[in-house]
Amino acid sequence: MTIAVSSTGKTLDSQMDLRFGRAACFVFVDADTLAFEALDNAALAASGGAGISAAQAVADRGASVVITGNVGPNAMSVLTAAGIAIVRGEAITVRENVARYLAGSLTTIDQTVPPHSGMGGGGRGR
């Protein structure tokens, strides 16, 4: 199983990014071996559609689970349609979030944040 974690950096010891669509990158972790690879988030600076683009990139890489802080409605739709579980992580490292997920201590995200929240607009748009 591959777990994608929104991240501020490219290693297991990077902090999880609480944003999904505007995360700096995604770290893809093999749940069995903890082997990982990082992918820069090409949607980071997009003027719109960041959540959709980020979700498609995660789906294209074969993730079964996403660990993040918040996810918008468009990204949630894409991830859900791809059969990817969405889990709320904590403001700790990628490694610690994966360990907590594997131990069953993280919860599923079933509500989204308002659109454009990752842009600092709090859903009000810009």
C-alpha cells in the first residue's frame, strides 16, 4: 500500500503540510518497507484548480491513502472517485504520521474546508 503525505519537504523527517492542494510536495511512502519518494506539487502556485491537480497527481502515482490536514471539496471529489482514503494527519513529521496511521490512531476526513482555504482566503476567495 502506498501512502501519500502532504509535506513541507522531501523526506520522511519533513513536517506534514496541513494544506493539501497547496502543499509544497507529497511524500509517497510504501507502508511495508517505508521506502519513499517525493513529488513536487506542480499545483502549488496555480491560480486555480490546485486541489484537483494535486489530487490527480496523487491518484496517478497509485496512492491508496492520503494523509493531510485539510482538503477542499474539489480535491475530495477527485480522491474519493479514485478510491483513495483521506486521513487527517497532525502537525508532526511525515514518518510520525505514517506510523500513527499504521497504528490506527488517525481519523478519516469526511468534511472539507471551504474552497480556496489553502490560499489564506478562508473560503472567501481572492
